[in-house]
Amino acid sequence: MAVEERMTFIKKQLHSQSYKLTPQREATVEVLLENEEDHLSAEDVYLLVKDKAPEIGLATVYRTLELLNELEIVDKINFGDGVSRYDLRKEGADHSHHHLVCIQCGDVSEIEEDLLAEVETKVEREWNFKIKDHRLTFHGVCNACQTKAAEQSHQKETVGQE
């Protein structure tokens, strides 16, 4: 879905909850749409929004992000580094998507497939617990860091043999 179509969709979501898409909110949403793969912090969003709306304040960006989170337009996530990051929710998604976080380089990858449907069914049935959402984050070492470590190890072995 194109950026304009997603903006229209988000505008409708805001209006359905009696909120307007103010210029500041629009600039914030544009930054999120344009940087969707980056899992931006509020400060990151603020720095990028200032290019579009120089008069905007950090508090306005925080309030906008919190509102978008409350309306389930974005997901507020924390990857264990103490920084909240904001991730646009895909249209029609019942849940947040899953993440792979590299503990060496900090890269974050997404898994769009919902891997927990069976687990959710079991939890709801056995604990009589109505699940509204779930988040799954795997912490490990990404392929690039594994490859880099293997190459460095190989270089050390080669140097040691000389």
C-alpha cells in the first residue's frame, strides 16, 4: 500500500476516534511511514519531524506517538535497551509482528508471520484468558555478525599458522 493510501487509512482511524490529523500529527506519521523499517525512538522521530515541521516540539511528538499507540496505529516496543521504539502496525493486523534483535550490532529484523496462533488458543482455553495482543522478540546473533565472527576467527587461524 502506497504512503498516501496508508496516510488516508490512518486519518480515518483517527477520525473514527474523534481525533483530527493535525499538521504535527501528519508530519509524525509521515516520518514513521518513510522510515518504517527503522524502529525509531521518539527522539529519532522528533529529529526527522523537525525537517518537515520546524516549529514542532519534542513533547508534541511524544504525545502524538502515545496517541497513535493508544489507537493501535503504532506499537510501542522495547528491545531491552531501555529505549521505547515505535513500529507502525500493518493494516488489519490483529497482533504486533515479531522481531529478531542482534545482541552484537543491534540490527532489528521483522517476522511478519504470526507464529503464536496455536499458543494463544491453548492459553485462552486452559487459563480462560482473553488475549488482546502479543509480542515476541528473539535476542541472538544475526547472520552478518556470525559471518563476520567466522571470518575473523579464520583470519586468526591463518595468521597463527604462518
